Amino acid sequence: MAQRLMAVAMLVALGGVTMACGGHEATTAMDAGAVQARVVKAGMVTAPTTVELYGSVEAGRSVAVSSRVMASVTAVPVNAGEAVKAGQVLVEIDPQTAKGQEAQARGALAQAQAGLALASRNFERFKALHEKGAASDLELDMVRMQHEQAMGAVQQAQGAVDAASSVARESRVVAPFAGRVVSRMVEMGDLAAPGRPLVMLESEKGRRLAVAVPESAALAAGLKPGSEVDVTIDGLGRDRVLAARVAEMSPGADPAAHTFLIKLDLGAVEVSTGATGRARLATGQRQVVEVPRQAVLAPGGLLLVVVRDAQGLARTRAVTLGASLAGDKVEVLSGLRGDEDVLVGLATPPADGARVEEVR
């Protein structure tokens, strides 16, 4: 009797264990549940092969303003960063030296004009004497030569006056165009000299991105003046793409670096000089896998895509992304083949093996 009771107890215990195991499997299936999402096909498309190159923004026009006068600086009425108009005074220089040179030139001109007047009267007298036979041909030729020399002296003296007047006017150095002062390189009391930069000036509008392009990339992209290039400026955000135009291009590659220097016209975009930018050149074509950007999940910084397998269950794949493509699509470098059904619009990754219910 005792043995029979023990057998019954063992059977009851074994049944309880079996029911517990079955309950656990049912719970697991219920936990996986179902996930509702829109399903699209990961596509294999042809995309351009691009090269991204860094460059810096520079002004469309920049100049180091100087003067031909050698004299002391008496005033610098502008500061770095200040906007100036065309013709506005940038530097004032002591005009006494230039005025003295102009006065000397005018005195030499007066002397030359007096000599020309005397030579002209003398020439007229000798012509009259030559007609009467009182002067020889040689004497007339000599007087004519003196007259022509006097006229040349007047022209030379007039040129010296014009040059001296031009230099005298440069005692007030003015802005050649409207722009902004980059730096003032002299202070009051400094000595201004011909060729010495006094003020650095750049145009306020009109910006260019200067980029060194490798020879192979330049040839593959077919770059030439007037070509359009996609450009992004770091300070404006990577999503803002500018259609720039090749304004300048070096005629040959640098023999040491094997690069072409190109300058891309950014149009009327407002950005400070010295800012960094990137030019994206299309150098060919390639086959890539693309998915909608909404299909990419990033929990904890890990990039994931959820696909529907052949049994209609959700499977999570880790992916590596590449460049952004047209139409809010993104390139997948690894993790997908290009023929998978991809779930779009999920907030978080579902449980692995969850049943997928497609939402139209």
C-alpha cells in the first residue's frame, strides 16, 4: 500500500513539472507577440561614387592696401572688423614730403616752358633769316633741333608733375571697394613706404571655397571652369547643400602634391572667411543597398535594421551606414544584401522572432 501511494505521488509531481514547462513555452510565444509596421523592400540602386574634400572659405576680393608715399602715418581711422565704403579713408599720411615733390616738379615744368618759349621765338627768327638767305641750312637745323628738345623737356616736366600729383593724392589712402577691414598693419607714427601693406581689406559679399583636388579626382569628375559642385559649409550644417560653381582652376597640377587648386563660387551665401567647407565630387557610379532613413534604429548608438524573414518573423540586423542618398534614403554598407523586407517606422527594436503584421 505504501509503495502504491509513493508511485501516485511521483506521477503527480511529474505532471506538475510538465505543466510548468508547457506554461513557460506559451508565455515565451506570447511575449514575442506581434509587431505592426510598414514593410518596404531594401533596394539595390546605382549611386554616384563621390570624393569629399575639405577646403576653407575666402573672400571673393581681398587686397593689401598700400601707398607710394614714404612718410609718417598721421592717422588710422578704421579698426579691424569695421565695414567701410568705397572711397572711405583708411590711412592718412603726412603730405608734406609729397607736396614738396609736387612743387619741385611744377618748378621744373615752368623752367621747361620758359625754355620752349625762347626756342620757339628763336626758331621763327631763323626761319625768316633762312628765307632771306641770311642763315644757312645747318643753322636752321640746329635751331629746329633746339626747339624740338625744348618741347620734349616740357612733356617730360609735365609727366613729372602728373606723377608727383598722383603720389600727393595718396597721402589719404582710401578703400578701393566696399568691404570689411581684416586687419590694420600700421599705427600712428609708423613709417609708410611704397609696397608696405597698411590695411588688409576684403569684400563683405561674395565668398569662395578654395579646395585642393587630387589629379585623379579632378580628371574623373571632369572639372573645368563653370562646372557645378555640391558644397557644404560646416558652420551652416551638413544638411544644407550649396550648388557652387568653379570660378577659378589652376591650369596644371602642383608638381609636388599632384593637386589642382580650384575656387568655388558660393554665390550670395553669408559665411565668415576662414570657415571650413567640403566639396563633394562625383567621380563615377557604383551599386549600393539603400533603405529609408526611418528604417534605421539607433538604441544606445548601435545602428540596427529590422527585417521580416521568410516565416514572417522580425529579425534584427546590425548595419553600417554610408552616404545619404536621394529621397531621404541612406546607403547600407554592410548588414543587408539588398533584397530583404525592411520594417519602417518602429520606435524601438521588437523582440526577436515576433510576428510581423504589415501596415499599409
